[in-house]
Amino acid sequence: MDIHHETVSSLLQAIQAENPVISSYMLDDSMDNHALFDCLRSHYQEIMKRDFPTAWAYYTGEDRNEAAFFRLTWRAFAFIRIMDYLDHEGSSYVDGNLQGQTVVSNPIALTRKLFRGEPCEVHLDFILDVLHLLRQLNGKEIQDIPSRSQVIEWMDRHPSGLDPEVVAWREKNKRRIMVLLVERIRKENSGAKASATYRFKEGLDDADALRQVEKWWNEDRFHLRYAVRSTAEVNRYLDSSVDAQTLRIMGDAEERGIPVFATPYFLSLIDTRPVSEREHPFADEALRSYLFYSQDLVDEFGNINAWEKEDVVEPGKPNEAGWILPSHNIHRRYPNVAIFIPDTMGRACGGLCAYCQRMYDFQNGRFNFDLDKLRPKKTWSEILHESMVYFRTDPFLEDILITGGDALMSSVSSLKQVLDAVLKMARDKKRDNEVRLPEERLAEFRRVRLGTKLPIYLPQRVTKELVAVLEQFRLDAKEIGISQCIIQTHFSSAMEVSVDSAKAVRRLLDAGWAVTNQEVFTVAASRRGHTAKLRQVLNDIGVLPYYTFTVKGFKENRELFANNPRSMQEQNEEKSIGRVDYRYHSTLRSFIADAPNMVEHIESIRSADEVPFLATDRNTINLPGVGKSNTYRTIGLTSDGRRILEFEFDHTRPHSLVIEKMGSVVIIESKSVAHYLRQLQQMGEDPAEYASIWGYSAGRLEARSTVFEGMSK
């Protein structure tokens, strides 16, 4: 046993004292394990039928709809969980966190061994999870829903990038980085790496050189040209503030082949002051968590398995979701929407997020930050044409998400080429239908989306030239029935919302493109009130929250992963104060079509309904093969305290026949709840404020907000 004996003993004594009946069963020598399991099953079944009939009906499947789920009490969830443990006791599962090793869920047998003092290899985190389950079961631990004022207090702990004091210290960062850029450009001007565009005139003094760099700072190409590509340079641009352990891990990452790429702009957002001098010591932690790599990522790189198995494409062969695709440029999970990844600079990003699933592609050499090599090749026009034929002739597709990489990393001319091709495809598909019988007509395109993180990494990219292309496309698209043009971006912290990013969003809205957000719910982003504050600040600048995603991936993303119970806790205890009253739902439906007035539309509902933000997003996770869901039950527990979750697919949307037959998917979390709480404590959080997390052993995917009515992904 790898834990301190006294701690284990005290916990076991508490469990036995609080659960005398269960303890007597566990210590009964006349019963072997199978007899014990039957005894416990009968014991809990009797209680559930008598005292918790709703829970019994839900457990057996007699009544398992959404309404039934929300009628379940806090203790009822514990009874369902322990019955699920008994049903799956001894079951084996392939653990992607352990490179495909098989793990066995036997929490009942392990608990019995602990009670009897028999040798067994378990972690303290396992015992803690069992302790809290039994306390929920016997009513010792209850659900204490925080008040609205408490949630707002948590929100107020987290600053925004628009706060005056944040703007001030970031301006100082910018000035310091600009001085470094002057030095770099002067050095390059005298060598072979000199830029034809970014060079100083002969005799230019430092003051004028600094003014010139300040002008260039507003150009996206400048930031890409002078992006930092090494750990040493990252540390230099961050004023030598990176700690020794992080430097070592980042250095190891470089040696393993993990790219380093950060724009000067993004580095200016990081607080380099000593922790003791910061108004909010961990305010930029969410940004740091995807800028710097973890030891787990370094160790796993080279052996990372694709989490989203449907993204593994072999042309001509069905993917995990059953779709036959022409090339790696198209990814698909659902009948009515597909992802399109152009072979352009859009395969790159404005920065590399540590949690990104594209690490799988970086690992295999498909993606990189060699921007010159990513320019369109001669064969690209043929691939683009072939891809558009696929969209045009498919009977179900009506929604295209152009991403990468990052859709806005493509040059304006390349992006225009793609959008023109999409427009032609949609127009041709509509014309094709005119000569078909009504029952033979194919789905016509109604929605075009661009996936990008450049408003966070490189807001300078949203230029007048780009906006003009987007605006013209929207006008042309509207004429052929495409009613929704949407930018999907990825803010994960209110600290990412800067003056520059707010301006970029404003330009996109003025072009008629609605802006929605998909947050990645990392450990840092999952702190109490953090996501609620993000929703509020995004609403302020006209962005509609769309999804709050649990971090996907296996052990490589363990340090960033916030356990699924925390997602459910946030949904029920924090996001709930922003739920919009039903009487405003019809009003919400018109928002997407009137993007230029989005700020005013959002504020009208917030004021009328007296809510701090519009909770239009769904807390969810992208599951291997089956797409998004948050409908799950905890069916097992590993010996190191990691929960085993069984997810159903999203029953509110269409799926392929392959997914419907699959029915469910099992996920083993990459760490225990106790591990997660220890991480929060290291960020200055009080674990006691998260006490109810232990009880969130089941979840239900929320209904889609009416503001996105008709959206298909």
C-alpha cells in the first residue's frame, strides 16, 4: 500500500463507525465475495424500493427520461451509484491512460479487504471516494447549493483582461517585449535572416525604432514572423520569470519534438511580476496552463492515441462513426454536419495549446508551424473540388465547420477561395434539388462556421481586408438560404478578453457574423466562479457561450483535466444563476441573425431577467466515436481512485446507425477527484468550497439553448 498507515486506519475506522450494517456484512466470514455482493444488492434494493422508488425506477430503466433524472434526490444518486458498482463488480476495461492496459473495477471487493485488514494495493484516493459515497448514502453529506450572492462573490475573485489594472500591467509587458523585438530586428537586419518587410532604416535611433515596432505590433504578420519558438526565448520574453521545473519540462518537450510557438502579443498577456506583487496571484493560470506543457504530455508524446476516433480517416473506409470520407480533410460524426480542414496555412494555429487534440497530428507530422510549407500546394485545388463534391452530393449535410488548425490562419486569399467554393457548392446543391422530386431532395446548406482561436492568440488577424471578405460572403450566402454565419472561438478565461480581442469581436459582429464560444474546462478554468465570470465578460462584448468542454484526451492531458463531476457541479451550482426564463426564449431565437446588434440583444435579456449572464452553453465532453454528451453514470472505481463513467450519446440529435447501435461508451478518468482537489488547493483554492463534487456521480446533458435552435453541432 503506497499510503500512510495511520491515515488509512483513521479513514477506515470512520467508515466502519458510520456504517455498522455494511461493516457487519463486510466482516462476515460465512460469506464469500459473491454471497456478499448478493447480500448488498438485496439490502440496497429493499431500501430503494421502499424509500426511493423514483431512484429505483431510474436505476432499472422503467423511468429514465430527463424529468425523472431531475426528480432524483442527493441520496438517490448514491444508491444508484452503489448498485451500478455491484452490477459491474469484476468488470474489465481497456484504460487509454495506461496505453491500453486492462483495469478491473472491484471497489466492493477491495473495500472488504481493507475492512478485514487483508493485503491490497489501493491508493488513499480510492478510500476517500468510498468514504464520501457512503456518507452521501447514509445522509451524512448533503448537497448544499450555493446562493446567487455566493456565486457572484466567486465571480468577483477573477479579474478580466478589460479591467484597468490588468490593462496597465499588460501595457508595461508590451513595452518590455517591444524593446526585445527592437534588439532582435537589429540583429537580424545585419544577417541572413533579415526580413524584407520588417527592417529598420539606416541610422534609426532606439526611440524611433520602438515607435516603428509599435506600428508593426498591430499587424498579424509581424507577430507570426517574430513568434517565439523556443523555451529559452519564451522565458526571455516573460522577463525570466519561468520557474526552473517548468523550464526543464519545456526543454524536454522540445527535445521530444513538441513545438513551441507563441506570439509576442500572447506573451504580453502573461503576468510576469512576482506572485507577492500581483493583485490576483493566479489570475492568468488558465493561460499559463495551455502555454506550458506538463510532464505527462512530454512522457506520452510519440504514443498519444487519437481520443476522437472518428477523426482517424482512411479514405474510402468507414470511420469510427460509420462515415466514408474522401480524405483527411473531412471529419464527420453526425449526419447533418461535417468538419472541413483545408490544406492551407489553416492547418497551423496562432499558438499551440497544451491540451489540443491536434497533438496527435503534430506527433505524426501532419501539422506543424513551418508556415511556408503549409501554403497551398498545386494539388490543393483538386482536393478542394473533391471535398465540395462530397458536401454537394451528401443527402444529409447542411452545416459545414471550417477549422484546422485555425480557419483564420489561412491567408485572406486562401480563405476567400475556400468560402467561394463553399458558396458555389451550396448554390449548386440548391439548384440540383430543383430538378428532383420532393422526396428525393437533399438537405440544403443553412449554416457556415469558422473555428478559430485567433481572437485570443492574434486578434490583429481580424483586419479590414478579412472582414470585407467575411461580410461579402454573408451577403451572398443569405441569398441562397444560408441563414447563419458563425465564428466559433475558444476563450477559456476572462483574462483572455483584452482590449484588442474585444475590438476583433466587434469587427466580426459588424460583418454580420455571430460569435460563439467553446470554453475548454481545464483545472484552472474550473475554479469556483471562473467560468461564470467568463460568460459574463463574453456577453459584455457580444459573444454567446456555446459549449463548456471537459478536457479530452488520456494521460497526456491529466494535469489539465477537470473531472466530470466538477463539470456537473458547475452546471448545477454556478451556471444556474444565468438560466434564462422561458418567456424570453422566443426572443433569443432572433439573435444569431442580427449579429451587429448582439451586445444590445444580450443586455436586453440580462436586464429584463436580472441575470448576470446568459447561460446559453452546454457543459459537455467530446466522446470517442459518439460525439458530445454529458449523460453518464459512474459504474466503477479503479484501485487508485479514478472513476469509470458510462456515457450515453446525445439523444436530442440525429446520429449514424453505427452510433445508435453502439449505445454507450465507457471512459476511465485520468485522475481521481482527490487529485483534482489537491491541484485546486495548489492554486490557492479552498477544497471545502467544492465539497459537493464527490456526490456528482451521474449527469444529464442539458437541452440546447433556443438561441442556437437548429444548430447541429
